[in-house]
Amino acid sequence: MTTHRTPRLRLSPTAPAHSDGSSPSTRRVLLGAACVALSGASGCAMFDPPVPPPQQISIRVEADPGVAVKGADLFFSGEKVSTTNEAGQGKLSLTGRDGETFDVVVKCPQGFASPTRPITVVLKRLADPKKHPEYFATCPPTTRLVVVAVRAEGGPNLPIIHLGREVARTDASGAAHVLLRLRPDEQFDLSIKTDEPGNERLRPKNPQEAFFMKSKDDVLTFDQKFSLEKPVAKPVAKGKPPPIRL
């Protein structure tokens, strides 16, 4: 009859012992055996360190540097969890361990363009529990303001035309200001109309200038110098010479 002997664990003689006489290697092996004896991998969950309390984070939303956006909604896992206040700040709490990442989606209010990608938040608890990590997002306006300063030398009381509509008129000195709200990266044209009665001799006729709207509010200039065309002298019709009397 063959006798089976239970194998014994061979421990390193150099491993430091705990107060109960067991070494770290022995304790790790015993812990692993306990996990295997329980129901599958879930049996080891009881030995995991407890999950830290929720971490509060702040997301600040701006249209431009220093310009807060109120009413931007923050979504996590498809649910709205916060809305930015007057200062453009929204707060939310996330549960997890330091180093875990979460995606927060920012939906901007009407008139602003939402970010195309979510904000990736990395949990990191600070040494000061009163301080919380802060992340930033941008909601740029869908339209921008542009002011065009028109200087039409020699062109008083002339209409400024945009898309076939008068948007300003020069004063007695030839100056005018045009205010438009346009989409970023949009090209637009302005023209100075000279075909009103009394302006037929102004040259050039109906000058036009093309402009480009940047991704921020801007001030542009439209400088144009006019001159008066000299009137063409009409030839005097010569009549027949009077008869000579003798």
C-alpha cells in the first residue's frame, strides 16, 4: 500500500518573522490558500483595501480666458450630475481609488459650441482635504462680434452695404462704424455705394473689400480714398459764318 505524504512549503530562512513567528512569505501563501478555498476569485475581495470616500472635483467652463459660462451641463455615465454656476464652476463627486480615470462630458448652453471630447478626470486626493482638483473646459461662442471702422476720404454720406443691405452710412468726414455678429472663420464683404444721385462723379465706383472673421471678437478697418472725376467738356457746335455784306 502506497502512502501519500502532504508536501510541505519550503520557506526562506532569511525572511524576517512576524510577532507570531511566521514570515511574510508564509502569510502570503496562507492568504492565497484562503482565497482559493472560498468561492472563486470573489472570495479574495474581502481582503482588498476599502474604497476611499468619494472625491469631489470641480470643472470650470469658460468661453474665453476669464469669461465664465453659466448653465453648462456636466454628464457622467450618461446622467447629468452638475450645472455650472455664475462663476462657470460645476462640482461633482466620483467614487474610486487614486489613479482611476473617469470621462465627464460637457454640454454647453445655446450660443456656445460644446467640446468634441470628454474631460478625462484622474482621481488624486490632495494632502489638504479642503482642496479639490479642478479641471477646465472651453465653450467658445458660435458667433463673434466684429467692428469695421470705415474711413472714406472724400466720401461723405455714403451707404455701407453688407449682403445687399445698408448697415451704416458715412458722416460728413467720411467715417462710419459697422457692427456685425458672424460665425468664426467666416469671410464677409463690405462695399461703399456710390451710385446715389449726386455721387456719379466719385471714383472708384462702389468699392468693395473682403474680410475674414477670426475665432475671437475683432476690430478691422476699411480705408478708401475717393476722387472726383473731371467733367468732360462738351464740344461747342460751330454754326455757319454770317454772310458778308458789301
